[in-house]
Amino acid sequence: MHDALHALHAEYARGEAQRRAGVVAQAPGAGERGAGILPAEGHVQYLPWADGGEPVALVPASYGSVEVEYAALRRGCALLDGGGRGVIRVGGKDRLDVLQRMLTQDLRGLDAGGVRRSFWLNRKGRIDADLAVVAFGDHWLLECDALDAAHAATSMSAFIFSEEIELAYEPALRCLSLAGPSTYEALAAVGAEAAILAQADARSCMVQVAGIPCHAWRLDWFGVPTVHLACGADRVAELWKALVAQVDLAHGRRRVRPCGWYAQNIARIEAGEPWFHVDFGRASLPHESGVLRERVSFTKGCYLGQEIVARMESLGKPKQVVAALRIVGDALPTAGEQVFSLTEGGGLADHVGAITSSTLSPMLGAVSIALATVRTAHAVPGGLLAVNAEGMTARAVVQPSLRFVEPTP
């Protein structure tokens, strides 16, 4: 499954490996053996982007050093390959009216420059796609997981009749993202006028990045400023090269570093950002996602699946919900590990959930943290649960929100 960026990924990884090997070889006391600590040939790890079927893309997991990539995301500027993201283009004068009747979010007042997050549901009120609705001048983009883009475009089109709207999956647009505190400095260094994006989260505009026309929008995923760029697929390699080529001459270092999925996963768990197909999925109701209030309006009119959502809201609580757990001790549970309630004496009681994501948090001093689907009755802030982790049973404290680390402006 070849991608236009794979050769550039490999080129970057080889260069970084050779650079690090050179640094080690020149270190005092390294000797002949020191030069062999790091391989001369760089290697990019990839994840097949799939949900039980054939993968739609190979997404970089790491370019060689997860620690360096995470540091770029937290302290500098990380470049993310958006091969796992897809775009639906929406045009026509009736796009607001039609999408207002389709999606869970209230889109009234969404003008050019705005971004709102929403769900696209099926008739049973289950989530078919987790969307960002991005408004530009004469058209909108619906950005979502690449696993859902084509299907969502097809299923949404089935509800268009005589309205003046064009809605289609747009594989000719390819996404990259920049994330980190110095994102705007990196954009400015390649001539991008992105001041509107720096003003606040959930903003959009058209920009020229290194002379390449791009749709750009800010939607912070990791607790740091995150700008997403969609350009023509035929120019994405050119865009990647321009961004990676930047060097901060004052400090003699890269201004932008490619960052794989492993480092992104650490940061997004710390930021309390559950991901579709990971922490919730197509079998989930909006109330079970952990992000209901960010995606669903309860003051707008009807939309597909609205009756089920309204009924769940009026009845009170869903069966389960995504919750954040802080593990007591050093053990790290992995996805799929079972979560249990405790008896009054501290023994294991009922099976009440499962881990969906976990990591050791650098921002919290390597504390073990996790997201999990937990029965609502047991997802009480401050509550104590038990979880299988590394062959033992560890205690876990339910957190007051999904966010473990406060965002960086």
C-alpha cells in the first residue's frame, strides 16, 4: 500500500538515525562500540489503518524515537501524517439547511472561519462518523476518520432529494497536521498567514503554505495548538518537504519534527481526547462516547437518530460511558483488559468495563493512566475500581473529567 509520503518518511528516519549515531560516536568515551548503539539505517514503523477489514492506509507509528517525537509535540512543533483522515466536500446554497437536519450539532450561525464538531448517526441513533464541520467561503469540509469518509458521504447523500447541495468524498485532498506550542512560528516561517487560527480553537481559513494552497483549521487534539492542513494530494509531498526542511538557525535545530501515532496517542490520552474506533465506535450511542456535550445540541430541531438521543437524555443515564482512570502503582493495563468493581472488603466484585486506551504519562511523572468504557453507575469521580494489568490486579481511581493534563494556550 504505497503512499506519496512513504519515501519521505524513510528519508527522514534514515537521516535522523545517522545523525544520532554520529552524536553517539562523538560522545566522550564512546569508542568503537558506541558508534553501533544506533543503527545507521532508519526504520519507520507503520500501523495498518483498519477496523476489522482491509486497511485504508498505513499510518506512521514512529520514525525511530517516540520520546523525541512526543517532546516535539509538547515543547515544539510536530508534523503529523493525516493518512488516516478523510475529507467530504460540501457545496451548494442549501448546505446549511440540509446538514442542520442531518447532524447532531447546531450549525446555525456557522460562517466562514468557523469549526464545529458533530456526529453523523444512523437510524438507530448509533454513531456512523465523528466529524469536524469546517466552514469556508463557498463550501464546507467534513473531516473524519478515513475509515468513515466514503461511507458517510454515501449514506448522507441518500437523504438529499431536491435540495441544492453537492456532497462527495474528496480523496483528492490529503491532510497533514502541525501540533505544538510553536506551530504558528513554523507556519509563519513558510509564509503562511494564519493569524486567525492563533486567536482561538475551532477556527478556519484558506492559507498559502510554502506557496501551496491549503484549507486550514485549528482543532486542538492534544492540549496544544493543532492546525490541520488539507491540500491537493498531488502536492502533499511538496508540502511535507517544505515543513520538514525548516531549521531554527538561532538554535541550530529542526523547527518541525515528524511525529508518529505512538507519541500522538500518549498526548491525546493525557488531553482526554477519546478517539472514534478506539475508545468508542459504530455500536456506541452519543451518550456513551464521553464527548456528548461537544458533539450534540439539545436545543436544535430534528436530525437522524434524534429521537433515540432525546429519549436517552430524558431517561437519564446510558448503560456505559467512556471514563478516565488513574492507576495506583506502576502497572500499565492494555486495551481490552477488564475493569471490576470492588466489594466493601476490597475484593473483586462485578465486571463493569474494559480498558480502551492506556499510557504512561510523561507529563505526570510516568503515572499510568487510561481511558475505559465503564458502566455508568461505577463511573463516579473519585470511585475506586480494579483493573487487570501486567498479570496482577491494580487499583484505579475514576477521574473527575477525561482530561489528565490542562491544555497549553
